[in-house]
Amino acid sequence: MTPSSPLPARRIGPFTVSAIGLGCMNFSHAYGAPPPAEHSERVLLAALDAGVTLFDTAALYGFGSNESLVGRVLKPHRSKITLCSKGGMAGVQLPDGMKRVIDGRPEAIRRNCEDSLKRLGTDVIDIYYLHRWDKQVPIEESVGEMARLKAEGKIRALGLSEVSAATIRRAHAVHPITAVQTEYSLWTRNPEIAVLAACRELGAGFVAFSPVARGYLTAEPPEADKLDAKDIRRGMPRFIEPAHWQANLKLREAFVALAAEAGTTPARLALAWLLAQGEDIVPIPGTTKLEHLADDLGAATLVLPKAVLERAGALINQHTVSGPRYGAQSSGEVDTETFD
């Protein structure tokens, strides 16, 4: 897939990256049965051909299989990309099977990182994130180990995911934080409470995952009552609780109409709005479909009137969306500020 024009670039710390990156989770994790490996390979290579240079994976995704896929496909192009992964939350073999475990102890982070390096087939990870802050372990201890991994040349920069402004500042006091990754979109505005300001104060880039609201802000939203049994949206009240979902579908109608009026697609409008929130923001939408990849990347060069973007923000925001983004368990695992 060749872009009609080159993707513009943005900066994350020392890295110059495409203004829109690729979140690779969908190839192995979270939204039901993953596609065949050869299909995922085509999407990865299409993203590369289209000018994407920021690729994001994690030890958790597919319990390592996502890193193996990304590493194998992108290894010949390693010098052209910024490769990101995450540790501190990974699959652990327990008596009743492989389970997701949050473990921020220094020894766990080191083990996660070294395992990731092997699966990715690389000597160094460009940005290595703490996937979740393990609240049983002081953030200073987890980040301290990440700093040692950097000193050893195993990672180039440190990142954090789903943390509060206060936690970012505590971590940054131990070692500079290059990037913070958190869900951010029209319908999830939590970073606007304090995290974006903290990142700008400290000079950290902001990487926005789920920027099209896990499919809600696209031309083909999920059918909530037909989600796969293993789809993580089954644990998200906005999707799975009928009253919330019906209210959100109704809300979406005006947004879709606005995109049509502006001569674009819902996904491109959502991404264009996000890109307009600051040059330090890099969205990483994920997809398993070539046509959706093309749609997403088209937002990088889309120019829309300021009034259209303002109307989008007024339509979909924390006051108009129905329901919390996470259920009780997931809410307890993140450190992000909430509007509640």
C-alpha cells in the first residue's frame, strides 16, 4: 500500500516517528480469534510501505506470540523503525494455565525485557514501557530497574503506561521518562485531567492507544451483542451494558453525519481531532484489515477546518459518552485519573 503523500513526522524524545504509528496488539490478542499469521504479515508490511515507522507491541499480547510475529516480520527493516514493547505485565504459567500477571518487581521486569529481546530478534528495544504500575511495588523500584536495563544497552528509552501525573513525576525523578502511553480519544478524555500537562512539563511524548475508541469511532462499529467470548470489550460497560451501548450508538449518529459533511470518514475525523490536540501526541491505532489501515493513515495528511474539529469534540466527550471505560477489575489495575 503506497500512501498518496508521505506521512508527516513527529518527535518522541530522541526519536523521529511517523505521526501515526501502528498498535500491533490486534494481531494476537484482545478482540477474539487472531487472523492467520500470513494476513498479519501483510498488514505489517503494508504499514511499513505506507511510511509507518512506530510499531508498538508487548510481552502480554498473545503471551509473547505478538512480539515473535512483529520481530520476525520487521527484523529486516529494524534500522528504519522505532520498536516499542512493554513489560511488567505478562503471561505466567500457573497450575491452571497461562494467566496474565502484573509484576513490577525488578527481577520480573528484567526477565520480561530479556524475553522480549529474544522474541523480537533484536539487541535493543527503542522505547520500553512499564505496561502497568504494580501498586505493590514502589514505582521507583520498577523504573530503577528499567534505568539499569538502559545503562546496559538493552533499551534506549523509558516509558510508562496508564499512570497518573503524580506517578509520572515520581518515575521521572528516578530517570527521565521519554513517553507515556494511555488510552486517549474523543470518547476517553482522561489524559486531559493532568497527564498531558505533566508530559509537557517534563518533556515526555504522549502515545495514544485506542484512538478510534476500540472501533466505536469507525464506519463499522462492533455489534456489542455479537462480540467474541474472549473480546476484552465484554468487560467494558460502554460496550456491554445495553443502556450504555444504546445511548452511545445514538450519540454516534451525529458524529458520523459530521464526518460525512466534512467529506471524510469517522475514523479519519477521530484521528485528525487527536492529532490536532498537540504535536507531541502520536496515535497508534490497531487493525487487522488493510482497508482500515489505509483509512487510519489518511488522517495524517487530512486538513479539516478548526470548526469541524471543535464540533467533533463537542459531540463526543466525557460529558456525552455513557458509561465508564473499564469495569471494576481493570479500573483497579490502572493508575490513570478519572472524571468520577
